[in-house]
Amino acid sequence: MNKEKVESLEQARAQIDVIDEALIALIAARQFYVDQAVRFKRTEQDVQSPERADEVIKKVRGAAEAQGVDPDLVEHLYREMIQHFIRRELKEIRP
């Protein structure tokens, strides 16, 4: 994504709105694939998989650092998202 200087608050807000739309689209795509993945999971342990969560957190913290973004913020956001998706998946596998 190109980052360009803006000349007004309105331009900055317009760009933020575009980014927000893109973030929502990416979260929707992530949810789609989480919903696909649950088909291959049989147990609560398969869903909760702390090893996989740790792997994702490590990867996104590294990506955040590389982009100059606070890795603690990114970790917090991802932990919230992961927990949300775990709850969503558990609803699917529990009778």
C-alpha cells in the first residue's frame, strides 16, 4: 500500500477510511479460512492449539517490527482475534 503525505485532516481521514475498509475485508477473508479450517478439526484441543497461536503471534510481532508498528499492539489485536475465532470454532464442533 502506498503511503503518501496528505495536505489536510480531511484527506488523512479519507485515507484512514479506505484502510479501515481494507482491514475489514482482510478480517472477513481470515474468518472465511478459519471457517474452512474448522472442518479439519475434531476436538477442542485441535481448535484451541496454543502452539499454533504462539506461532502466529511470533510471526505477526516480527512483521510488526519490520513495518515499524508497535508489536505489543499487534499482539494484543491478534490475541483478541484468535480468541474470537476459537470461540466461533468451538460452537461448530460442540454438539
